[in-house]
Amino acid sequence: MQINLTGRHVEITTALKEYVDTKFAKLARHFEHITNVNVVLTVEKIKQIAEAKINLSGAEVFAVADDENMYAAIDQLIDKLDRQVIKHKEKLTRH
């Protein structure tokens, strides 16, 4: 799984990069066919926005989360993506 991390109006520190990597490792445990992940972290005044697009085998999943804290926004993003990835995996096993 390749993670592309981009920051808009925010500097990507090593702590932030490691936090994103450990959180996305959780998604890799649920579904191993994740090929590419594009993560964009944005700061707009007091709003911290995290958005991600995941390329799965045969599908694409997108989610956006915002909060006053960047780490909380990343946590919310991972929760949203986790639900979508599990739903996609269940669809594949049903068919």
C-alpha cells in the first residue's frame, strides 16, 4: 500500500506522517487489496480538514472529515474509511 500525503497550508511533520501511516495500517488489516492512498491535509482558519481517496481492487473510496484538531480529523477520517472498506469487502464476498 502506497500512501501519498499532501499538505495544503500545513507543513507535514514526521509525527503527523507516522500518525497517518499507523492509522492506515488499520485499514490494511481489514482489506489487503488496497493499492494506493491519497491523503490531503488542509488548514482553513480554525478548521482542520483531512480527506482521502483509496484505490481498491475494482473500486474507489473517498471520505472527508474536519475538526479543530488535525489528529481528531484524521481519526474521524479513518473511521469513515474503515466502514466503507468493510462494506466494500462484504459486497465482494456476497457476490
